Amino acid sequence: MNSAIQFNNVHYAIDNQPILKNITGSFYEGEVTTLVGPSGAGKTTLLKLCNGLLSPNTGEIHINGKNIDDYDPVELRRYVGMALQSAPMIAGTVYKNLALPLDLQGQQLSKNQAADLLQDVGLGEEFLHRNSRELSGGQRQKVSIARTLVNRPEILLLDEITSSLDQVSQKEIEELIVKINRKFGVTIIWITHNLQQAITVGTYTWVMMAGEIIEEGKSDLLKSPKNEQVRQFVKGELE
Amino acid sequence: MSPIALIFSLIFVLIPIVLSKTFNLGLEKDTAIAVVRSIIQLFVVGYVLKFVFDSESIIYIFLMVGVMIVAATLNARKKGAAIKGITWKIAVTLIFVEVLTQSILLGFNITPHTAQYIIPISGMMVGNGMVLAILFLNRFIAETEARQDQTELILSLGGTPKQAIHTQLITSIKASMIPTIESQKTIGLVQLPGMMSGQIIAGASPVQAVQFQLLVLFLLLTAASVTCVMLGFLSYRTMFNQRMQLVWGR
């Protein structure tokens, strides 16, 4: 299996406080890998390292075999798209938000393209002219994912995008992730707090704690973890 | 004004002190310090200005303007301490504003080439630039903190640092310029400007006082816009590193 992203002994610290320690591992091309772990495990930091919003203090990250430092930051971020946890919207309509990635490149998104994107994430064309402030949490997340897809990323990073959603919306987003993975062949790395989601949607899972990978492998590992800490985490004894 | 008249003017100092004492405002000490400081500072400035005007030396003019810029920079930088290299950014901005405005004034013979004009006008430009720099930095830092998510969003979508900070920059520039523009809209209707009032009291013709006041108002518009725009564009770059990562607050 080819590595879409390869971490080699990656270390990241802020003010000498280690956030990630000696991370080594691969995210496989075309697969959905879920990242789980208690708060403060360093999951979001790890995602930000993947699309160059942060750089490691030591160690190397390779994207499709090429050192991340050899990528132009703008090109890298278009290639490795990221949907942020809070799904921030710029002021204005849904269309304005969808058009943003191309707008940043001095190009225009046609209304038809925007409608197709909305359809891909399960929203109707009528949402195009809706003010982004009027969207529900689930709708915001869908628009946020659609907006990230405008750049046609090969790798998609999703940061706890279902954490504040009701069960119906969570299920819709799960289906959407599977659809994007299968329809576009996009490699997906998804931080989730919901272990059931991690098992059903993810092919692979990394369990992180205090900046380290404690256990990794097929997502089924969460059903019978080998590591005692992971067992405790799965039982809900660690937050 | 005679020295006796000046002494009588201290009645206006006694009134706030008595009021503070009567209503337990606790402002007597601060008021007294402010009065003593203003008396000393203004008399010192008065004598220094007399010396500089009499000497007609360009070196003293440069020295006076230099002191103004240093004092204004040191005062304004406190508001932007979180921005890397803010001291030199403010200093460069104020120097640029001063050079630009004086070049136009002197180059087009709008004002005479004497210390009597150069120093007071420089004081107004630098002082106004300082206030604008403080207003701008206050707002820019607040906007940057409040919209960190948006900055990160645009970077994550492949935007450049300039695109990521554009809204915050423009909002801050506009917000800090509004007081200058708004106060000019009501000038003469709500209040007579201090400089114009001073000239009229000193016996100048009101029409001539108005002409000079208009000149100052136009200069202040330039000082305000150049200060905000230049400081903004100098400041935002240091919030990002060469890998186009937001390093602000980290």
C-alpha cells in the first residue's frame, strides 16, 4: 500500500512543551484513517502539520513521497485540504463561501459548479443564496466540506467535524465521508471523538495520547485494544 | 496675557480640586500632579522653542522633530507590544509621515521654511500619527485575535497571508480613520479647533486662522491614512513566517 502521508520521528513543541513526540507512521492512499484519543492528545496539531499550517521542530513529513518542505505552501494546502472543527464561515451567502477557494486564486466558481458541490454534500441548490449565518451546525459542516472540495484535494483532513452535531447530522456526515472517499478516491484523515464512527467509517485508526501514538492499525483494534491505556480510553475512563 | 492673569487662571485648577475633595473623588493628587507637570513641560517647551526659533539652526529643528518622533514611538509601541519589531515599524511610519508632509509643504512653498512653522506642524503630524497608530494597533490586535479562525481558514484553503489578514487589516484601518473623518465633518459647527481658536485669541484675522486650520485638517487626513495603511502593511507580515504559517500568538 502506498503512503499518502508519511511521518518520520516527528516532534512538535510550543515553548519547550512537547505537543507531539516522536510520531512515526503512514496514512495510506485512498483510505479513511481515523484519529482518536483524549483531549490534548495532539490530534489537531498533527492534522495541521499535514497541510503545512504548522511545521515540525524535528523529523520529516513526506506527502506522496516528497518532503513537505519541498512543496510550495499554497500548492500543498490545495492538495491537502482541511475542514476545521469550527467550520468558520466568511460573512455572506453559502455561494460566497463556496467560491472562496477559487476567489483566492483570482478565479470564479460558476453557479452550476456550486450547485453540484452542494448536491455532493447532500444540500439543495436553494442553499446557494442562503446567508451562512442561518445554517445549522450540520449544514455548516457540509458547506465547509464542500468548500474544501473546491480545490479538488487528493487528501482531506477533517477535524472533529461531527463533535457538536445531533445524531441524524452525524450519520449524514459519516455517509458523506464514505461517499467522498469512494466517489473521488480521496485519502481521508478524520479526527473523531465517536469511537463507533471510527470503527464503522475508518479503515485504519491511530489512537493518540499525550502527543504519542499509543496504538495503530485496522480500526477494529478499538474493539479489543492491546494497550491498557487504550482499553481504559475505549471504556470511557480517560477523557 | 500678564503674569498676574496667569496666576488668576489657577482658579480653574482650584475648582476641580475642591469638587474632588467635596465628593471624595480622590482626584486631588492626580490633578495637582497633572497641573504641575503641564506648567513645567509647557514652560520648558516654550523656552526651548524660543531658543530654536532664535537660533534659526536646522540642526535644532531636526533635533526637536527627532525628540517628538522618539517620544511618540515609545508611547505608541505599548499598544503593539505583541507585534514583533513594532518599535521600528512605528518609528519608520512616523518618520515617513513627517517627511512626506513637510516635503509637500516646503516643496510647494505652502508654509515658510522656518522653525516657527516646521516645528508646530511637525508636532501636530507626529502627535496625530501617534494617536492613529495607537487606535490602529488596538483594533488590529483585537480583530486578529477575534478572527483567528478565519485567518486559519483562508490559509488552509491555499490563501496567502495577505489574503488571510485582509479583512482584519481593512476593518482596522477604516475604524481608526473614522474619528478623524467624522470630527472634520462637524468642525466649526460643534467646536472651533484649538489651533484656530488660539490664533484668533492671539489677534490673528479669523479668515487667516481658518486658512491655516484648513491646511492642518488636510494634513491630518494624510497623516491619518498614511499612518494606518503603512503601519498595517508593515505589521501584518511579521504575523506569518516564510512557510505562510500564522505565528501570531504562538
